[in-house]
Amino acid sequence: MSWLEAEFDVIVVGGGHAGTEAAVAAARLGARVALVTSALETIGQMSCNPAIGGVAKGTVVREVDALGGIMGRATDRATLQFRMLNRSKGPAVWAPRAQCDRGLYRRAVRTLLERHANLLTIQGTVARLIMDDGRAAGVETLEGRRFGARAVVITTGTFLRGRIHIGTTTQIGGGRAGEAPTTHLAEQLEAAGLTVARFKTGTPPRIDGRSVDFTRVEKQESELGAFAYRWSHFEDPGLEPLTQLPCFITHLEDAGKEIIATHIGESAMYGGAIASRGPRYCPSVEDKIVKFPEAARHQLFLEPEGLETTEMYVNGLSTSLPAEVQLRTLRTVRGLEQVRMTRAGYAIEYDYYPPTQLGLTFQVRAVPGLYFAGQINGTTGYEEAAGQGVLAGLNAGLAALGRGEPLVLGRETSYLGVLADDIVTRGVDEPYRLFTSRSEFRLTVRQDNALRRLAPVAERLGLYDAPERAAVARRMEREDALTETARRTTIRPEQAAALVERSGTAPLSHALKVAELVRRPGIGLAELLAAAGAPIDEGGEALVTAELELKYAGYYVRERRAAEKLQRMGGFALAAELPYETMRSLTIEARQKLSAQRPMTLAQAARIPGVTPADLQNLVIEVERWR
Ligand code: FAD
């Protein structure tokens, strides 16, 4: 091989959410890592909404954290607004979501990377892979710098042949607004015989907060005080929460809808400029108006971009209409009558590599030593990218260091396991995003118990340092002590009477262990222990987890049995004339895809991307009812 500037165990290409996690994961294994990215200033950049978490995604952040990742820690340093979604449905389905200061998030990610002495960050746009006997053996940048590696992880997001569209006449090559696309590398990957396809996504306009009439919009305060929530499991005693900022809610109503409907032909997505598929669950405002004409209005969130800027993000108004139409639409919205637009929204089309070309380790099957993670695999979302980054980084590191078995997480352990299995074995036919319905283990795979599920994996791989190991041990001991106390403590009927009556369940006829009584709905562990004369002195997340583990003790077995039953029922016949459109217990996506593809068996239905385990369970019931 000709001259190399330096050699590493693992080179990661791209400093987005997948790349930064891949680099940290490999570094934690002890690998010598280089993160090569086009601009060091954009490491950790959030391309779209400056928010982390949400339903299923919040759990992924905690899984990434449990495996030593940085997304949770960076979010703790940058949270401006916090909401616990699903709050009314109880802690089993709580879904944390944070609005971040975009600049602080980026800086936090870079600081956290630079803590690893064996991880170098290098500015450079990778123009091509260096190959050695059919293996990926390094990278060469546009400036001609050459670096060798035993494994290369590519995480270039939306940059490969990225093309930005605003209206039908403005098209700019770009990986993200203001940044050049990656073309040389895209050409080389395609020439290597890999299958490539195109997806699209979009982003809304941003506005100047000084031009918003805040008296005409609804204010939504942060809930950080109510939860004192930390994303990271690893304490940082010196970390003070930032000043919290509110979000604001307003709506797109008839006047705005009319403008969009009139100009729909000028939208890049509807005027024929873009043909590829976009994310079903992050639809553009054009999509919303065409597909849901009956909706009276569409909710918009005005979200702060940072503590030191007045710029705001208009969540819900992703669009590729001409800039002038965007501004006119904005000005029809209550509170935005005089608004100034700081940046126009746009759509972007980019290459992705269908992930069925990967093994479960995220290694490209046709090119040993080459791994892909993040949006390049046809997924969408920061958290999905981060999760893949961790898995690809760990596997690249393990392979490069010659360390034993690769890491493949089961579906029952994590959303990361579900994500990897879904995309690699079933592929994607639209940008893939995680939902709770994609997992058949929704009650036992929760955001609060990520450490319990994944710390053993991290310990086995040696990912933690000493203070982290101690933090994990403290948390596990606390949970175990609470569970043990609940198992040991007996509660008499008269002690439990008030709580049992409040829960609306049958009165006790004899004394019971607290661990048994807590399984009843509406009864909490702390209050039961207090009533039984064994009060606990501190609550916190260990209490939430201990309580839920006791409540759902039987569910894991049941969830597992249900999943096995589905597998056994692979031959279950699906008649050609099944009326999928009327099957209300299936998701809309499943109804549409089953109607279009008409599988003959349950096993075939299970292989359709977008048909979830929950859909399959419901489908069996629907078919039996229909027969
Ligand atoms: P990215 O975060 O894109 O990072 C890619 C990195 O690779 C960058 O640092 C880049 O500089 C670097 N890079 C690229 N090429 C090279 C090269 N040749 N050499 C070196 N470095 C290189 N997700 C949602 O969930 N909802 C949305 O509504 C949504 N809207 C979006 C709108 C837009 C306009 C864009 C661009 C993305 C949107 N996303 C959305 C997707 C989300 O931003 C991504 O899923 C996520 O950032 C992907 O992370 P990643 O690490 O794979 O790639």
C-alpha cells in the first residue's frame, strides 16, 4: 500500500449522530480510532429539529447511554425544554423528550468525544475508500490525506449525492443546507457493486422569535422541574440544568391551507421534481393537506433553537414550496402575522444503501471491513442513527481488535436489537423510524430499565470506566434492595385497605407480600411499603424500575410466549380477499401494505417492512373474526 499518514484500528467517516457514537463505542473497547468528518465545527450537528427522544426514541437514547454512548450525556448538557410524553398513561410507557440548544448540543458532543485519548478527530472529506485485496483498508480525503485502518465505518447521513429542493425551480447540490454533497465516495460505493436507492426528507422554515406575537399563541412550559430527569445513567454531580424555555402552540388554518393547495404544483415534492419516498411519520405540510383534506387545522409547535438566539423552529411545517409561498403561509398563522423568516424550509433527496446488504453486525456483506450506520442505511432520526452507530462501532472495534464474538442484540433485549433485526432482515421501503409497535416486548423493554438490560453487555465488553462501574453497581443494588424489601414485607388487610379501596380492586381477605399486592393497577410501591410500616427514604428512578419490574414480572414470559407463538404460526393462511382496509386494529401503514401485497401466509406478512409484531398479533385475531 502506498504512503499512509497514520494507521488506526477503526476509521469512522462522518461526525453526525451515528458517526460520533460509533467512534466512542470503538474507543471504549480500546481501539485506536479516527473520526474523519468534513467540518469539525459541525460534529454533532442536528440537521433538523433540535429535539432528542420521544416515544421509542427516548428508550433508544437510554440504551445508547447504557452502552457508554454520548447522546444522553450531551442532551443533559443542552436541554432547554423537557416533556415526559405519555405522562397520563403511567410510567410503563413514559417517553422522555428534550428540546435542545442546538449549539450547546454540538459543543457537548465534541467535548465528550475529546475525552477519549485514543480517539482523534480529523477534518477532511473522504473521497474514496482504500481497498486491499477486496477489504476496506482505509480512506483518502479530497486533499489527498491517506489513513489506514482495519475497519471503516461509513456514516455519511444525507450527504451521498444529496440534492436540496426548494420549489420546482431551485435545486442545489448539498448534504444539508449550506454544506456540499459527497459525490466521489458515492460513485465509488456504487462502482463496487452495492445496490443504491434514493429517499427524501424535508425540514420546515425557521423564524425570528422577535417577530412572533406571543400573546396570540399557547404557551407550553418545560416539565424538567417536575421530573428532575437525567438522560444519562452516569451521574455528573456538577451539572446544573440550563434555564428552561417554553414552547408555543399555534395552528395552520384555512387561509394557510388554501395558499398551500393553490401552490401545490410548485412544491418540489408535488410538482414532479422529486420522485423518491419520504418518511411517512414526518410528513410535509403538503402531504398533510393532500392526504387529510378533512382536517380542520394542523398543530404547529414554535420551538426555541437556543438560549442565545431568538430563532425558532416551526415544528409541523416541513415543506418544499417556494420560499415566498412559505412566508405567505407562515403569515396566515395566528401569532405569526408579522413574522420574519430566517431560513426557508427545503426537501433533500439522497442515496441510501438498502440495509439487506448488511449482516447483523452492520458489516457490508460484499466488502469485509466496511460497516454502514445511520441514515445511509435508509433510516431516519438522530436516535436511530446513534443506536446503529453504537452497534456498528462496537462490531468494527471487536473485529479490528480480533476480540471474539461479534455483538448482536436480541429483539427481547432492546429497541436497538429490534432496529437491527428489522432493517437487516426485512429491509426498508421508506425511511425507517422506530415505534413501540415495532417491538413485541413493549412492556419489558422500557426507558427506565435500559441499564438493567444492557449494563451486563457493556460490562462484558469492558466499556465502562471505574466511576461508571460504581454508578451501575449503586443503581442495581438500590433496585435489588427495593425488590427484596417488597418480597420480604407483609401487608395486612387493614394496612392496605385505603390503597386497595382507592384502586377499585377487591378487598384483601388475608395478609399478602407487598411484591404481590403491587401488581394491582393504581397501587404504588412506595405507598404500599409506607402503609406496611417499612417506609423507604428515597425514590428516584430505581424506585420506578423496581415497581415496574414487580408489576410486570409475569409479562416477560407472556410477551416471549406470544412472540414464539407468532413464529410457530408462520404457515397461518391469509385468504386473498381479506378486507385489510377495514381491520381497525392494524396500523394504517400495515393496512395499506397488506392490501397492496396480499401475502398468502403470516410468515410472508411478517417480512413486509412496516408490518409490526403487534400488527401480526392483531391480524390473527381479525382473520379469525372474519372467517
Ligand atoms: P448526519 O447527521 O447527516 O451526519 C453525517 C455526517 O457525515 C456529517 O457530519 C457530514 O459532515 C459527514 N460527511 C458526509 N460526507 C462525508 C465525507 N465524504 N467525508 C467525511 N465526512 C462526511 N429526521 C427525523 O427523524 N425527522 C425529521 O423530520 C428529519 N428531517 C430532516 C431534514 C433534513 C433536511 C435532513 C438533512 C435530515 C432530517 N432528518 C430527520 C434526519 C436526521 O437528521 C438524520 O436521520 C440523522 O442526522 C442521521 O444521522 P447520521 O449520523 O446518519 O448522519
